[in-house]
Amino acid sequence: MFEAIAVTLCCGIATAPLFAQPIPQAIANPNAWPAQAAPIKPDPAMERRIDALIARMSLEQKVGQVIQADVGSVTPQDVRRYHLGSVLNGGNSTPTGKYNAPAGEWLKAADAFYAASMAPDGNLPRIPIIWGSDAVHGHNNIVGATLFPHNIGLGAARDPELMRRIGEVTAIEMRTTGLDWTFAPTLAIVRDDRWGRTYEGFGETPEIATSYAAPLIEGLQGRIGDKDWLRGPHIIATAKHFLGDGGTTGGKDQGDTRIAENGLRDLFSPPYLPAIKAGVQSIMVSFSSWNGAKMHGNGSLLNGVVKGRWNFDGFLVGDWNGHGQVEGCTVTNCVPSIVAGLDMYMAPDSWKGLYKSTLAAARDGKLPMDRLEDAVRRILRVKMRAGLFEAGKPSSRPYAGEFQQLGSPEHRAIAREAVRKSLVLLKNADRILPLDPRANILVAGDGADSMTKQTGGWTLSWQGTGTKRSDFPNAQTIWEGIAQEVDASGGHATLSPDGSYSTKPDVAIVVFGENPYAEFQGDRADVGYDDERSLKLLRSLQADGIPTVSVFLSGRPMWANPFLNASRAFVAAWLPGSEGGGVADLLFGKAQFTGKLPYSWPKASDQTALNIGDKGYDPLFAYGFGLTTNEPGDLATLPEDRASPAQADDNILFGSGRFGNGRQLLIGAPGALATNPGPTLITVERTDRNAQEDSLRLRWTGAARAAAAIVQEESRDLTRQANGDLALELDLKVNAAPTAAVSLSMNCGEQCTNGVPLQTALTAIKKTDQWARIAIPLSCFAEAGVDLSHVDQPLMLTTNGQLDISLSSVRIAPPSGTQLSCH
């Protein structure tokens, strides 16, 4: 029996509290879910064609069709040899290995993979490959593309027809580079704003995502029945991530959604019905679990609900090695997932081992042939519907090579409109907005002239970090948009990130907020925003009697009471994308604020799972709130005491003179480390870099082999970070070059020597006599034999000789410094 759960109504949409009594099982009853007819009538001629193809295909070809590899781990030759049906580019993968590979290289790579899939091979039929990409706010992997606001901002716009136009632009820009499949839209209903993917959701209730699903998918794919459906200016779309990914306990990415079946159905599934009705051709399965059972292995939902009850006849694709998390599976061996209904494994770097094990399972009957052939049929059906068998190489298809479409004026105009409609005005004391562009305006804050901060994650790189201004040739920062408007009006605008000025301005615009992140890197302990530098800046301007307008960049609603108090006006700008001019349009009254909160805004830092309809609902600003400049916008002084202690970033091992949570420095002989063994082997003292005693100076005496290690109370699993191309990054200065080999290791134990050699890099840094930043990919430690699933010493520096270094920061992050090789 399934537990009964109270359902309340919000905005015409049924919602349900997530956490009730213990929930007994994770097996769905498909008959308890709404039935839906297939939106596309079967095509007998196409099905006969598929029958004939399957009859001619070898078993190796059938297995190859159900496996997708990442372009960073596969070659066109591999595609030909293993008959792979699909490739993808992960968040940090490009055809050249460089995050800013030019558009032409993408098109060239698309041709190469296509040619490999179509190369003659005896009497075997030729099946064209498809290439999937996370084009989640425009064609965001490509330099020069139009970048729309992330979904959280689009949710504030409340404009379904705008979504259609955004889909159309994204599809055309993808076509220019030869790509034909996007992993979008995300239809998650986000119930805990600690989740690092909050900005990927349109809102906290099903209302917005359900209204957006069909027009956005039709913008991407075209309309069922039209001649250009899935062809010409259109591509294949993906509804993701099925199901409940936004409801995990504690907002933990890849976590467990604890909810009764009717709650899962009523709260999380509504957007999928219009998505399927609009003809979406692929659905991505979530990493997350439902009541302890991984979605990648839940046949009652995949086969029973999606394919059975909803009559979905496209294919189900996995998420990044998600099949490996199913009980009894590894990333290279997982028959249960395909038996449960998965049609295409996303096996970015595990594809070869998975191919071999799946082929063996098909040969010995562990993988039933009818299930394998059903998966192949679904993939072939989508490829045929998209016309890929007749389309020719990607560079010969419509729009291919028309790189002038990337960031074209027409496309950017739609993105600018989206920015205008996405911003939410939370405070407007004395109706300070709109501003007079003829005034003397100071523009401050670290986000004012930063494309990286305003575009957020999933922008040229997975985490959205490591980019530079020149990577955005067809874009405008918020500062640039303000300056253009002010200059055109005869006013005067000055950019001063730190807020300093020589002539007192009439008003200051301060742009600040969260730094970019994606997925689990963005998971938080609470929703309190902590930024001492920006707060000090606001208060300094306030003390000088300068009216201040705050433009807050974030991927979620956040407790920001001190910042609200220090601002005359406060704008939630979310992650607006490439069109900073859209922000200027609203600040100067060229358009009116119309955005409404898609998420409730917390009044305390620990209001992390705050959703309209919940018992005791008490936000600072309710779901749907949003001022215009024509109404009073004053706000009483807010309490500034944090309800939860400020949480350190768990990825910072050492910084600002402090060690991260539960971490400390141990030194001494390897295998005999201690907090204070005496100065015989290594001396440790505080030193200064940017502030008093914000760094450590470590000196190896050379008396014997010695190590300095950062150790932590609880071990940590870093395997996913390694798969995501993150690095161990150090900011250091070499005071005296090493006189012997130096090894940097993780989780040493008896494996201390199996690290990454550093002597050459440290010697080179010494020659500069400057602070430097170096990054060692986590994958290097895996190659060296470190068990990354159980890391208790995330850093150990070991040498037999003398060495003198100053260390100001150690963290796990996307590499932004000089990246070292593994050997």
C-alpha cells in the first residue's frame, strides 16, 4: 500500500509536502497515473523500414546503438569500429580539447563522426550517428552564441510564447555547428534551494514548467505534422530529468526524493505530459532516487509509466554514467538498467567496457533480445523522424556553417527581451527607479563587467568558470549596457569595481552575487548569502549618502537581508546571460519591471525548503511577488542575524589563513604525521599575502624524507569530481626551489610516492619569484592508484630534499591556473 499524503492547491496546480511519514517502497502503480495517448500516429511504412534494418543489423551494431560516448573519450575510428549510435560533449568536452574551440571545429568534428558512422562495412546497413549537447540556455558551449537567461530567470518571465522563440533560436544556432540534439529543457520542480541545480528549474511548483514544456519543445523541434518537424531549422529535444530530481532530501544532487507515489506523480510529473504531447523525442533519466531506488533502474516508472501509461515512443537516455549507480551495476556493466527501460546508456568515458559487457550479456541471454531490439527500434525511429538517414553530412544540412547566425542581432534581441522580462524588483525605496540616464552614475561591484558571473554555469565550461571577456564577442556586460544607455543620453557613467570615486556620483549601481557553479558544486548547506566585500561596499556608499541600486546575480533565491538594508533598490537579476543591455533597459525605464518570483524568497538563512502551499509558509517575498516602478517599493529594516552559522565551502581545503571544515595540517615522516612533531623535518609559520597571516610558509630541512598533509576527519568521495574534470588547485610562491623530487599525493597511506611530480613546476615558479596558481586534475590521482572514493588526505607534499614554499590557498575547483600534466 502507498501512504496517503495531503495535497494542497497552489495557483491551480496540485502540490504536496515532500517529507511526511517513512515511505515504504519505490514501485509505482502505473494505473494510478494519468493515461495519455501517443501524440504521433504510427507510421507503418517507417516501422517496416525499421524491421528491415534490424533484421540486417549485426548484434554488435545493435549494442553500439544503445551506447553514447563523450567526444573527449572517443574518436571517429572508435565510432566506426564499435558501431556507436551517439556521441555527446560533456560540460568540459570540445572537439579540440579547448573550452573555446571555434564553431568551425565543431562542424568539422560533426562531419568526422558522421562519416565514421556511414563508412561502408561489408553488407551491414549504415546508421547515422546523433550528437547530443547541453544547450540549456542557448547554444552555450559555443563562442559567440546567444546566451539566454537560465531557467530560473525565464520562470520569472511567465511568458510561454517567449519560450517558443528561445527554442527556435537555440535550434538554429545548434544547426550552424552540425549538432542535432539538445539535452533540454529541464522540467525539474525545485523544492529545496540548497540544490546546486536550482537555476535549471523554472520554479517551485509545476505551474510554470507545465506551461512552458510544449512551446519550448515546439520551438526546438517544430510542430508535429509540419514538414520541418525535427528537420531544417529544428532539432531533437530532451525532457529531463525524470523524475523528482528537484525534491531530493536536503537539496542534495543525485540524492533521494522521499515522497509517496501520489506526491511524486502530482508534484513532479505534470510537465512531462505536455512535453510528450508536443512530441518530445527523448527523455533523460535522473541520477536521483525515489525512496531509495535509483531512477536508472526503476522499471515501474520507466517501462510502466513513461512507455506504458504515457505511450511515449521516443527513447530514454541516461545521465552521465548514471546507470553505474543502480544496485548490482558498475559503469561498465549494467544490464538491469536497460531491462528497466533505459534505451541509451550515457557512458562518456566508460563506453568501451560497457559495450563489451552488454554485447556479452546479449549473447548469453542475460539481456533479452526483444528488449535490446526495442531500444534500438526507438532510437532508429527518432533518427528516421529527424530525417538523418537522408540528411547527408552535417555540413551539408540547412544552416550549417552559417556562423553569422550565432549571436545575430535578431537572436540577441529575443535574449534581451527575455532579460527584461526575467528581472524581479524586490525593493524600490522612494521610487528611486527608474534612474535618470543623464545623471552622474557610478557602477561598482565584481559582477558589473563580468560575463562569467552574469552567464553562470554551463557556459563554455561545465562550471562556467575559466572564461575571459574575449570568449563572448557577441555579448554585452551589464556595465557595457549601462554605459551605452548613459552615453546616448548625455549622462556620465564610471566603472569602479571597488566603489572608489573622485567626484561624488548622483547614484551608484552595484552588481554582485554568486560565482558560477553547476550541479553538485553548487550544493549548499543553507541559502544565506555571505559576501563581506560587497556588503562593505554597499554600506560605504550608504554612509557617503549615495543612493544605491543593487543588481543581485544568483542561481537561487537567497537570504540577503543585510544587502537589502544597505540598498535603496534591489533587483533579483538571476543569471541573465549575454545581454547586459536588458538590465539597463529596466534600470533606466525603457521597459517596465514585469518579472514575478518563481521561487519564494527566504526571510531567514535556514529557510531552505520554503514553498508556497506548505504549512507555516512565511517567506520574506512570496512566490509570485514582483514590484513595478509605479507602485510603492519601500521596505522596513530587516533583521540581519543569520539563523544558521555561515558555512564554509567544503571544496576549500585551505584559504584566508584557515583550514576547511574538519581539516588540519599534519607534518613529519610519511606514516608518522603529527600536529607538532618539532622543527627537525619541516618548519611551519604564518605569513602574509593579501592580509595578515593569511598564508602558511612550509620549509623542508632535508634532514630526512618528510611530508606535509592536509587531513580531514571524514573521508570524502571524489570520484564524480574526477569524472567532471575538476582539479586540486594551489596558490603558492616558491621561496627556495626543491633540491630533490617532490610528490603531490592524495589518500597516501603507504602510497605516498604514487602522486604527481612537482619538482619541475616548482623550479619554474621560483624563477618568476611571483605567486602562481597550479592545477592538478583529479584524474591524475586516479591514474596514480589513489582510491578517490575514500579520500582522507586530500593533499600531501613529500620530498627527501630541501624546499621552501608559501601556500595561500588549496581547493578543489575547475582548473583556472596552469594545468600540470599527470606525469
